[in-house]
Amino acid sequence: MGQAGDKLARLLDTFVVLSIPHIELMQPSDIMMALNSVDANTSVSGVCQGFIGGGISGEAMLLFNDTSFADLAKIMKYEGELDEQAERELLMDTTNVLFGACLNGIAEQIDMEFSYGPPMVLGQHQPISALFDSQTAKWDQALVTEISYELENYNVHCDLLIVMTESSLELLFKKLDYLLA
């Protein structure tokens, strides 16, 4: 997670403030409650990307508060009109940096390689409840890691969630036990 913040800081030439990661086993309804507490704004924009490799699978989600786009465009030196398409490009560019660094860092630490699905915009300027439906989840619990990123001196704030599926947990815990032994 720190590697992702470092890459973002280097790309944007600004200091990135990271929260302490919150890691917890959660049910889909718990994830919905956590997402509702991520941001008090009435709407957010989000991107997700699935990953799989060596028996571990999951999904990464990045949620931006909607006050971020003007500053994000400024810091990324985007000079065009800040319309829905431009915001989508800013979302995808930032997401590629954070997801790539974070997921590659996790894969490296547990000595695995992940394959990635294409990133998908979950929605733009929507209520958080529209981005995640706990009723459609195909698992009972997952390991969820949440970390917040803020760009110093800019109104840019996003929350990264890494959700590892229930079927991945036994192998993941074995890998962690081996690394800690």
C-alpha cells in the first residue's frame, strides 16, 4: 500500500498522506456499511479491477470523493474541459498507478503472480450504495483491506479497498504463516 502511495507521489510530484491500513474479515453487508462510512459526500466515483493468481482472487476498488476532480486535473496537468469523459480518464490514470503498485506489491510479498481483469468504472457522481450491491455478492465473507490516500495541499482524497474472496483465505493465511515463520 505504501508502494502505491510512493508511486503516486512520484508521478504527481506531491506528498501523499496515507492512513493506517484497516484489515478485517467482513461479510458483504459489513462492506456496505464500511463503504457508507468512507465518505460523507452524497456521491462518489469509483473504479474496480479483479485479480487472480495461484489460488488467490479478489477485487480492488478505488473510491474518489467528487470534490477531487478539479484538483486532480490540475495536478495531472490536464488542460482540456473537465467533462465526464475527462473525469473518467483521470479516474483510470490514477487507478492504474495505485492498483498496479499495490497489487504487484502484494503479489511480490506472497511470492505469486496475479492476472488482472480490465479496470471498470463502477460509476461517476453516484451514491455509494449504487456502486456496491451486497445482495449480489457470491461469497459469505472476504478479507478486506482499506487505506485512504490524500494529496497534500490538494483536495484529492480516495479510498482503496482490496477484497480477497473467501475461497482465497486458507491459501493466503498459509502463505502469511510461512513468511512469518
